[in-house]
Amino acid sequence: MKNYTIALIPGDGIGPEVVAEGVKVLQAIEKADDAISFSFTRYPWGCEYYLENGKMMDADGMEKLKSADAIYLGAVGYPGVPDHISLRDLLLRIRKEFDQYVNLRPVTLLHPTLTPLKSKTERDIDFLVIRENSEGEYAGVGDWLYRGKPEEVVLQTGVFSRKGTERIIRYAYEEARKANKTLTSVSKGNALNYSMVFWDEVFEEVGKEYPDVKTYSYLVDAASLYFVSNPERFGVVVTSNLFGDILTDIGAAITGGMGLATGANVNPEKNYPSMFEPVHGSAPDIAGKGLANPLAAIWSVSQMMDFFGEKQWGSTILKTIKKILNEPEQLTPDLGGKRSTSEVGDRFVELLLERN
């Protein structure tokens, strides 16, 4: 039997509620499959922990996480803790120190009623965004000079190393080749005359090794337009940290909203644990009310299973999400239903086990 160790960081707001439903799915898989088991260790880190302890995680938190096969994160952020602290001192720290340089965000329409785009179907909206996840605009490099004075200056420097840029672009080429899909690079070389010109040049250099992959290159403003007007243009998309962050929220908007947005933070070499999360945020206004949609958190479990090599379970979870979306009365209010977070999770497990 293969045992997978999962570090749980439920986090803030609705995080604990949706993570509980993801764990429920993992426990159902464990019962249905004699070849798989899971061990969970829960860490109470997040904004509440920060308010009590002055830090977002234990001093030896990274060491504690290192032995896990995967990290399952709920949400980060809550009123009273500045966003740049809650994000940078937990989520971004884990991504950077564990070299989770690949961020995978599927933009996949799972039910035709979910998209606000007129006449677009599941066939039209089905692509993968691969976002550089370790440097770029989120490298945290800069300075704040002459604070509070008339000559105050703020510098925020993007960092694009050859290693970092080349490895994410190469990963994207490999994924496009494997899936037999087109690959689109998104940059802004006309305005960012160093970082994005460099990105474009590396994209072309690496592309010479993949003559079988059909490629496109769009400026980020044009790509934003095409995400909405012509999503069928895209197969695999590769882009920088900031652009990927923004574009994938557009992707969420055209596929049903943030309650269905999932993301994987991957260290492909498996030198460190990878992290899986719904990306809808902590939604403090509905926390504790049972209104949170758990499907994004459950979709991230599907990504986790794929990463473990348990692709049959990854596929089964995704098929089950599609199945429950055909039962509108079994969904949370954001999708037009009347069920609570835990009731959706319970029904999901029923449907999941019907397939096995």
C-alpha cells in the first residue's frame, strides 16, 4: 500500500470549511482503494496565528513541512493582517523556499451553464495556464527610499533569471507536446524592454527544440481580450508570475467563478513537497456560514492525485465534479443551489463512490 503524507494548512476564513470537504474526498478514496492511504498533519498557521504570535507560521515551519508528500492549503488572508504580510510570509514563502516554480491553473468549462460567454461551449473553453511561480514580478526585490518625504521613491524590481525563465518555458513546451496542443506565450515586450524582451527571446530559443509544437506569442493586453472573446485560441499558455495571476482570474470568470478555481504549485523534480489549493481567497464575509463552495478545493485534490501519479483518481474526481454540476439542487448558493458546504461534500462522496 502506498501511503501519502499530507500537510494540512486550512488557513483563514472559509479555508477550514473547504479543506474539510477535500479531506472527506481523500478519506473516501482511501476506503475505496486498498492500494492507497493518507496520513494528515494539521498546522494552525495563518492570520489568526499571526495575531496571537506575530508570525504567520512556526519558526521551524518549513522544516516541519519538508517531509510531506504534499501540502493542502485552504486560504490565506483576513481583516486585521495586511495582505502583503499574510501572502508573503506564508503562501509566497512556501512557493519560493520549496522551489514550486510551476503554477498550474486549468481554465476548463465543466458545465455549459457556468460561462457568461454567449455561445461558448466546453469545447471552446478548455486550456491550461502555466504560470512562473518563483520569481518575476513577485520576487520581492526593491526598496522604499525617503519614506514620507517629498522625494519619496518606491522601487519594485522584477527578477527574470535565465534558469527561472528557461525552465518554466521548457516545462510548458513539454506539456504542450504531451497534450498535442498549441502553446501561447504571453508577455509585454513592447513596453517592458528588458524583462519581457528577454522572455520572448528565451521562448523562441527553447522553441527550436520543439519544432512539432505550434506556437503563438501575444501581448498581455491582447491575451486578456482573447481570453474573453476567443478562448478557443488557447491550448497551453505560459506566462510570468504577475500576468499569470491576473489572466487566470479572467479564466475563472469565464468558467463559473472563483468557487471553481483551483491551482497547483509544483516542484516537478519532487525535491520538495508541492502545494495544492483553491484560489478563491478566504472570503471572510461568508466564513462560518456554510455557504462556501468546496468544489475548487475538491478540484485541487484531483490535481494532487494527478501529481502523485494516481491519474485514475484524478480523472474520477473531475468527472464527479461534472456530475454534481448536473444536480443544481445539490450545489451551494453561488451556483444557484441551497446546500451547505458540508452537504455538497457529502453528496460529492456519494457520487464519487458510485463510480467505484
